[in-house]
Amino acid sequence: MPVRFVATCRRGHLEEFPWMYFVHDGMACSAPKLSLREGVSGNLGEMRVECGR
């Protein structure tokens, strides 16, 4: 699913946002099942990324 967030290094290289690290506060997850929940307004405050494990 296309998502509007990316990450960059100090040299400007783009990569996918580290969702697993972000959702699990840097901890490992043995069976990740991430989902993106957005509100109807598209407001960033209504967006949630969750792991359903």
C-alpha cells in the first residue's frame, strides 16, 4: 500500500519508513501483521499504524 512517509539519511538517500521499528519501539516481533488506520479527514492526528499480532 502506498504511504506518504519515507525516511532519508543525512546524505539524502530515500528509503521506506522503518515501520516495524516504529510500531514496536525498536523491539523484535516474531509474527508482524501491520495495518494502517486513517480517519475520514486525512488528518495526521487520526492516523494509526498497528500490529495485529
